[in-house]
Amino acid sequence: MWRFGARDVEAARRLDLFVVSGVATVLIVRAYLAALDYPQVGGGGLHIAHAIWGALFMALAVMLTITTLGRGDKWLAALVGGVGFGLFIDELGKFITADVDYFFEPTAALIYVCFLVIYLGARFLVDRPEFSAREELENAADMVRASASRAISESERTRIEMLLAEADPRHPLTAALAEVLPRLPVRDDRPSRLRSAVERGRAALTRVVSRPIVRYLVAVVAVLFVASALAQVGSLIVAEGDLRTADASTQDGFVAWAATIGSLIQAVITGLGLWALRRSRLEAYLWFERALLVNLLVTQVFLFAQDQFAATTGFLLSLAALIVLRILIRSEERDAAAGGISRPPLVRSSS
């Protein structure tokens, strides 16, 4: 039984936003500092480290969560908190060395460990065990409560209905919420010009990504990646290349080992996705999504230690691929829901 209160059904998605924004902040800050030859803000013996800005961003995220009730504010808190944590953890080398060394060699690995522990630990708490009937009810009640300040959308009302269907039918609040739900004001979604432009762009991107040719390209790219990763590792081992001769105690040697192991793990997960592709595109895309998260959380961080600008480019490409995959996942989930097909195993509880 979950002992710290009801979990939010959208917590997993907000956790993804927190971690990805944190990793992106580390990569962007490092690229920015390298491009400008590591400038210092201050003067007269003062240096305002960007960890201070990180602390301010994290404080703002905490203030958002403890002073507001809006569900949208939680998304903003996840984004702001991720940026703040990225700014803070980027200066980890300064905090753990006697000479305040920003360029301390193991920093990249330690930053990786921090993000990995946070992500895996939080996902374990969020996803296991499955959401209970009480948690489904509390989430539905929270969404209904939000209607006190604004009209809900059709999609939100549908989500509340789904939560109530899984809630404990014997609880009096379940019946009360089901009774009041049809009377809640539903807004006439007439977005602003900016939002309309964004929605049109998103719809156009969805149409492009949802074409059958894109599904084939995703599978082809996955096959090529697995083959490339395995060939790279095999050639280094057989030819006694950099990895065989590199000293793992040095920065270059450790980064080479770590980046290659990360690529190998990503290749294995991608291979599992290709195997699942025979049964279910949705299950395969979820495996591909996990492989990209490994790339973002592991491989890109260590590659950045070798070449900041190349790693930033790789990060942006991986992020773009993740966006494409999530569009495909949503499309497959809609098709599965329309056909009355249950989700494949290993799918997270919140969509």
C-alpha cells in the first residue's frame, strides 16, 4: 500500500519533463560556457555561480507546488524545477573538491548517477504498485475540484469518467462525483491565435508522423542503430581499439567506456522493441522510448564530456526522435482504445 498519500496519475509524465529539462540545462550550459570561454558573472573578487540561479529556480518550483492548487502549475513546477536542478548540479565539481574545481574529471559520471537515481527511484515509487481504487478516486476528485475556477474540457471530462470507472463504487464520493460530473461547465475551446497556431502546427506534425512511411522509417532506423552499435563495440574489442587501450582511470578512458556501455544498453532495449514489433507497434514504440531515455540520460551526458557541441546536437536529435515516438504512441493508444484493446505489458500507469 502506498503510504505517502495518493499519487498523481500524471506524475510519470511530469517526472519525464523534470529530468529531460534538467539534462538539457546541463548540456546547454556547458555548451554556452565553452563557446564563450567560460565567462564569470561578477567582478571585484566576486563570482556569481549559476548554482545560485539553480537554487532560485528550485525554490520557485517548490513555491508553485505549495502555494497553488492548479494542475497546470505542477507542469510549470516540473519544468522550472528541472532547469533549476540542472543549473545546480552542473557545478557539482565545485562542491566536492577542495580546490573548487568545476572541471573535476568524474563530474560527468556523478551528474549522470544523480539523474539516474532520481529518475529510477521516482518512477519506481510512481509506477509500483498499480494505482489503487482510492488513488483513482482522489485524482478524479482533484480534477473535479479544479472545475471550481475554470470550465473543464471534453478530454478532461472523459479522463474523469475513466478514473471514476476504476474507483471504488462503494465509496460515497464515487457516486457523488459521477452525479455532479454531467453538470460541470465544459468550456467551448476557442483558443487564442497563438494557441491556434501551435495546435495547427502540432496537428500537422501529427499527420506527418502518423503516415505509414514514418512507421517503416522508425523500424529501419532502429535496425540500423542496433547494427551500428554492435558493430562499433565489436570492432573496438576485436581490433583492440580505444576502449581496449584506454585507461579507465582517466577522463577519456572512463568516458569512452561509459558512452559505449550506454550505447550498448540502448541497442539492447531497441532490440527488444524490434522483437516486440511483431506483436504490437505500441509495445515496440514504448521500448524505443525507453531506449531514447537511456540515450538522453546516459550516452549523451558522457559524450558531452568529449565534445560539448556534438553532444548538444545529438541531444536535440534524440529529443526530436522522442517527440516523434510519443506522437506515435498516442496514436497507437487511441487506436487501441477505439478497438477495445488493452494496453500491452510494461506500459506505465499514466499515459
